[in-house]
Amino acid sequence: MSEKMKCEYFTDFIQAHVEKSDPNRIYIDKLMTRKMVSECSVSLPEIYFEKDSIDDVDFSTLPDPVVLKLSNLASKRGVFILYRVRGGYFEQLRGRLMSQEEVVSLLKGVFKKNKSKVIAEELVQGENGPLEIPFDYKLFVFDGRVELVEQVNRNTPMDELAFFDGEFDPLEGGKVMVQKKHTKSGKHIRPKNCKELLRLAKGISIKINRPFIRVDVYTTGEKVYVGELTPTPGGAYFGNLFRFSDGFDKYLGGKMVSGYIKRGWTIPEIEKMPPARRKRVKNFI
């Protein structure tokens, strides 16, 4: 049996969550997000209803447009942006026409019985305008300090990513590398209310009192909406969409270590390297 490793990289802490070796790990789904930020005086997209099963959804009463999503899946898995058209729906994320039966079938394909609810949610119009999917800004916050902002543009055939530092300036120095097989580098679009995004994310981090939280938001340019809170982001962990440099991963890991020490928490140990670190090591050999 291999010797366990004490977490020192950011992605190590996500590995500890996966291995369940961190007693301080938490799970946050979309409904828990709403509950946790409700006391932070922030805006959330309106929820029209939530159901225990997609079979309970009456499509004839759905608002137009509407976002249908499952409560416990990350990123865009199980998310459908639906515009009603003759004979069915235009699904914006996948860019194609679907019948009601196709939407139901696809949702059932990712649905885990009794593990997730189906949410019908308001579609927020982003700063990029109507009929466009709002840019997703994912703020990596460590004890009230934003260290990284990931910008996701889903309006192109392949998702486009751009990265900012904690002051909303384009990230430099090769700290994050976009993996071009599944995504590509995009243009940096700094929202005109970027300071409000930073202020809101910092406030949520302080309120929930965790060493790290990723705060995912959308903005109209005037108003900021919280989409999700993510304690263990998969993008950096798996390294398929983007990867941290070894130095940046370790730098952020140091922030995690400091946060754990501050709270008197034991630094967890892991049995395996996280996938992104294994890929980096493999590339160096």
C-alpha cells in the first residue's frame, strides 16, 4: 500500500473530498446554494417550481423561456435552456430543436432517482444581450479574497474560457492552461460592474466561513445573480478543460492550508494524486 500524502496543492484538497478523507468536506447542491446565500442580500434567479421527478413537470404551464435543471449536478450537466417553438422547444445550450419527449428522455438519462429535484428557473438576460447565454463568471474565493476568476462563454460551438486575477485583470504568467481538445481560449470580457462581482463573492465567502468557495455568478451589467456555490470545482481537478500550472496549484494549496490551520482543522491526507496533477507529472516524464 502506498504511503499517504498530506494535501499541499489545491487539487489535493479536492482529492481528499473524493476519497472522503477530509472530515470538513461539504456538499452543496443548487437548492442548498439558495438557502446559504439567502441571508447575504444577493439576487438569485426566480424559481418557478421544483419537482421530485421530471414526470411531475407540466410542460404546458412552463414559462417561455425557462431553464430546467437538476438540483445536484455541476456545470451544464442536466441543464436545459428552453424556448418554446412550434412542435417543441429550441434548446439553447445544445443549439437544436427538441420535442418535449426528447427533453424528458435526456433529463431522465442523467437523473438519479430520489437524489435530485427538477427545478424550473428564470432565464437571466446577461450583459451580452438577449438570445445569448449569459457569461458564467466563476470566482475562486479563499477566506474572503478572490484569487481567480474563470469566464465561460457558452455561445460558441466549443465553450470559450478566459481567466482573470483577483482584481479582474487578465491572468498572466501561464498560471492556467486551456486544454484545446474540449474547449478553447476566449476573449476577456470584463463586466462593467466587475467590482460588484468581487464584493459579492467576498461577502459570501466571509458569511459561510470556509477556507474556500467558488461563487458562480451571472451579471446583467447592473445586477449580479448567484448561480451556484461550489466547494470542490471539477475543472481544475480533472484537468480536461483547463489545468493549473504546478506553481499556481501549489500557491492556491497554500491558501487552503492557511485556512485549515486558521480554523484548527487537520490537513487531510490522500492516497492518490488528483487527475490533473498526474497528467502534469506524466507530461514532465
